[in-house]
Amino acid sequence: DEGVMAGAFDGDRLLLVAFGKSDHGRLVAVSRDGKVATLVPEQKDWVMSDVSPVQGGFLVTKLWGPDWRVDQYASDGRFVRRVPLPSTGIGIDAIASDASSGKAIIAYSGWTIPSRWSLYDASSGSVHTVFAVRPPDQNYANIRTYRLTAISKDGTHVPVTVLSLASTPRQAANPAILTAYGGYEIPV
């Protein structure tokens, strides 16, 4: 009934990303005695995807179209901070964490960012890369990524990612290659 899509143990409780009563997901905790409490309610636009425990709280992976982010919450559901990762054009590949540790490994990659693993310190909020795939010989510094929002026939806001050379002026008449996908929760 709760439409559970992801979950993780956090000490004596089970944290679940549930869609049964929300379109964008909400984070619930199930205690040992079976009581269910909402820790993080549904939020506008951003869809909850996963939960990962850390000492003193948990990390929630969220997405809106092709944009992903990770937010840190205290164990009672209070927002602590957004993990400082690139804000546009990355996908979170995985988070390795444990409720007994204040650190987590966050694996991500993006349009112009080769795969990398970063160590996140939940107490200080710092992030530093511990492993990165060697970038290709090509220089991607001249690639600009930006977001547009299209409105579909039914009024749904659809995110559109545009990659172009930094020197290309933003004009509607520019030729483009368009790809899209949005079914089965796969944002490709």
C-alpha cells in the first residue's frame, strides 16, 4: 500500500522511500514495533529516489528530470544541508554509507564529468574526490550545459538539458539533435 521503491536500515528502524500517498515520494521510518512515521514529506518537483543512512541522520537522493542531488537530514527528519556536488547534469550512481559512520562515498558522473567517487563528511559537509576516471584527451572545458523547461500539452513541466559549445549563442533557431525518454522512471 505504501508503494515502497527503496529502503535502508538505520539502526533499529527501517527507512523507506514510499510513493503510496505521494507522487514525488516521501521518506518514512518503520520502528521495531511496526509504527510508521513520515520523516520527510513529499516535496514539490524533486522526486525521492533513494535513502542512505549516515551517523546522526541519512542522505536522500532526489532527481528532477536529468538533474540529481543529495540532501542530508538529521535522524528526526530536519534538513541539514544539500551535499555540495555539481548542480546540473550529473547522475548519482551509488552511495556507500552506514549508520555507524559519519562518512559516505558518493559515486557520480555527468555530461562532461567522468565517473568519480567522492568522500562526503556528514559532520562538516565537505566533499573531496577520492577516485576519478581519467578524463579523455579531448578538452570539455568549452562545453556549456544549461537547462530549459518545456511545457507539455497537459501542462507538465519537462526539463530539457542543452549541451553546446560555449561560443554558440543561445538562439531558438540553432540546429540541435534531440533525444528524450521518460518512461519507467528512467530519465534518459
